[in-house]
Amino acid sequence: MTKASNASTTSASFEAAIEPQRRQRKRPSLRKLVSRADYVWRQGNRLALYTAHSEVMRRMNKRLQKDLPKTPAPVPEGPVPSQRRMLADIASLFASDLKAVEAGLYPPPRDGRMSLRELVSTSRAFFKDVPDVARRRATGSHQEVFETTDGFADALPRYYQQNFHYQSDGWLSEDSARLYDFQVDVLFSGATAAMRRRALVPFAEIVKRKDQRQIAYADLAFGTGGLLRPALDAFPRLSGIGIDLSEPYLNVAMERIPTRRASFINAMAEKLPFADNSMDVLSCVFLFHELPPKIRRQVVSEIARVLKPGGSFLFVDSLQTGDVPDYDGLLSLFPQLFHEPYYASYLKEDLDQMFKNEGMHRGFFAPAFVSRVAAFVK
Ligand SMILES: C[S@@+](CC[C@H](N)C(=O)[O-])C[C@H]1O[C@@H](n2cnc3c(N)ncnc32)[C@H](O)[C@@H]1O
């Protein structure tokens, strides 16, 4: 047999061998199609729901502004992506999310399963709050929390006692805790949960190598459990600790994560209640941009202290300047539109260097719509 015919035989048998796979790839099973349709239906509904809320809020704000002091128009420092570009990026985020579900990294998400009653009451509370937020924005009132709370709040750090995003009660009430996730979803068009879930991709890699029951895991500044809950859903033998400085947020999280595998601690990320070298995995979503630079460094140092050698820190937060240059102008608008006192410093922070200084190096990195997702290893 000549070399050429030998090659063509090999190629024919290779073709025959992969044909069943190819057929499989071409025709997804009925089950897969149903689960895809379900995903698209739920995430599509979320996108529509939160985009509609955002549009109604925009109109309300326009009307409200007539009776409020004028504020300077925000000026972007760099390019701002078009609506079409942002929609395409959300679609690509959802596609990656669905791909991870189909690859078995985590189960189909549970977001989008709010009862009608809960949806109506949260939506009402959201719109009721819009005039208060508009008033704070127009008058620059972002210290109400500091000025009006006393007693229990005295023990909290000063930088924390602010109306971040001009939100009512800052982090310090149950009303704020119940509204928070909805407000963030209006801001990010329903894509928030999918951005958080990107952290489950490097997490799934860790879980593959280790018995879930042996993994000591905590989510820092975990809010109402935005990442802890899907992490516990994804890895059914994993236990996890939610850490947050806000007692009301912790209380709402406890209600939302009614499993024995979750525990909750009211503590500061810069003073973690764990022994040196005791944790396998830590995660943290949307905290770093809200910390003064000095505290940010303390948090990184605490993370490095409590992680075991080889332990991982999973990070999700806003994109930084230069991550996706087309978004740089949009990022520069955030601190102009919302009370985000430490965001501008976050945008320029060299996170890789900060972790390197504490003996940690970055492995995984991926932008996800307006977020950056990274894993740092000790
Ligand atoms: C923007 S929210 C993020 C919540 C959640 N991680 C998420 O995925 O949406 C910020 C959270 O960080 C908490 N927080 C802020 N500073 C903190 C600190 N120094 N230590 C612990 N929690 C803190 C707040 O109470 C709030 O729940």
C-alpha cells in the first residue's frame, strides 16, 4: 500500500470513528433541547423584566429631576459601548453560562424562579425607593447612614457607614437587604447571577481534585448569598460559610439559604475569623471596588493569611480600566452616577501585584460582561 492510500485509509477510519460524535454534536438530545429552551426562556424573561424596570426608572428620574437641584452631566473618560454591543456581551455571557451547565460544571441556575407575589412586592418597593435615591443623588447625600444610625452602628468602620450607590439605609437595614439583588439586576439587565456563576468554573476545577466534604470554604462579604447559594447548589457535598459585616443582610441570607451546609458569621473581611492556613477556598464578589485602598490591602493580606498553601481565592468584581478598552468610558461613569467613593482607585489598582506581594499568583482570568473573574492561588 502506498503512503497516500495508507493515509486515506487512516483518515477514513478516523472519520468513521468520529462520525457518531459528530452526529451527536449535530443533533442534541430532546432533553438537552428542552433544558436549553428553559434556560433561554428564564434568562430572556429576566433580561426583559429588569430592562423594563430600568426604562421605567429612567423615565421616573427624568420627571423627578425637574423638582431637584441640577447636577453636572456625567462625562465619560473613554469609549462607551453601544446598547447593541452590551446586549451582545450579555448574550455571550449567557452562552458561556449555558455551556458550563451543559458540560456538567454546575446545574441549571435557579435564578428567575421568584414567585409572582415576591416579584410584585419587590418591584413595588423598588419603585417606591426611586425618588429617595434620586433626591440623594441630586443633593449629594451619601452620609445619611452615618448621621442617623447610632448604637449598633458605632462599632462599624466609618468607611462602611455610607449610602453606597445612594441606596436607602446603606447596608444597614432589612429593607435594603431585600431590595439589593433586585437593584443590582436592574443595573446589570438581569445578568448579575450569570456573572457571579463564572467563579464556579475555576471552583469546579478545584472540586474535581478534592473531596467536596473536605473543602473549607467561605464567601467574603457575601451579601444575601449571591454566590454562596449557587456554589452549594453546584457542589452538593460542599459546606460554606457566608461572612458579612451587615447583620440585616446576614439575616436575609439565612432565610434564603435554608441548608445545614451553610453557616453565617457577622465579621469583617479585613479581620477574618479563621486561623492561619486553615481555608481551601475563599471567594468574594463585588467587594473590592467598595473598599478604601488601605482596607483593600488588609483584605488581601487576610486572604493570604487564612488560605492553606495551594488554596484558591475566587474573585468577581467590576472590570478595571483597560480590561475591555471599549468599556473604559462606561466604567468611568459609575462613580459619577452612583456614590462609589473608592471605585476610581479600584479601576487603577494593580490587583495581580497586590496578591503577588502576599505570595499569591493569578491563574484563571476572564472578563464577563461588566465583571472580571479571576482565581489567585497561594
Ligand atoms: C456590593 S455588596 C456585594 C454582596 C455580594 N457579594 C454579591 O454578590 O452581591 C457588598 C457587601 O459587602 C459587605 N461589606 C462591605 N464591606 C465589608 C467588610 N469590610 N467586611 C465584610 N463585609 C463587607 C456589605 O455589607 C455588602 O453586603
